[in-house]
Amino acid sequence: MKNKAEIFEKLVTILHKEFEIERSLMAPDSNLYTDLDLDSIDTVDLVIRLQEITGKRIEPETFKSVRTIEDVVDAIESLIKVG
């Protein structure tokens, strides 16, 4: 995952496969909680999956302000660039 487009596609794939969310519901501004119906446990599972893929530890503080798919993409992009 080198850029936002690749990160977005990977995230959409994870949300589709792991959480059975229809791809048509996912856009950068889709809210994880209200639009995609994720709960706090789903979010923890998503963070664990993203850590496995990136090989980076994601701090809980990073995800406290995350609300949309784009927020997740931005957080992952920042994490990858730091490392």
C-alpha cells in the first residue's frame, strides 16, 4: 500500500470480506458507525487487521477521532509514511 487509492481499495476489500459490507455502500465519506453499521468491537477487529497488513502498531488514540473511511485511509497513510 503506497498511496491513498491503494489504501482505500485494501480497506474496502477488508470491510467487504470481513464485515460483509456491500461495496456500493463504501465511499471516502462513508461513516463507519452510521453508514456502515460498525460497532466498537468491529472497530477493534478492523484495527487488528490493519496492523497485520501494515506491520505497524496502531495506537488507540489514532482511531479515537476516526469516523469515516477517509479518516482511516489518512491514519494508515500517516502511519506508513512515519515508518
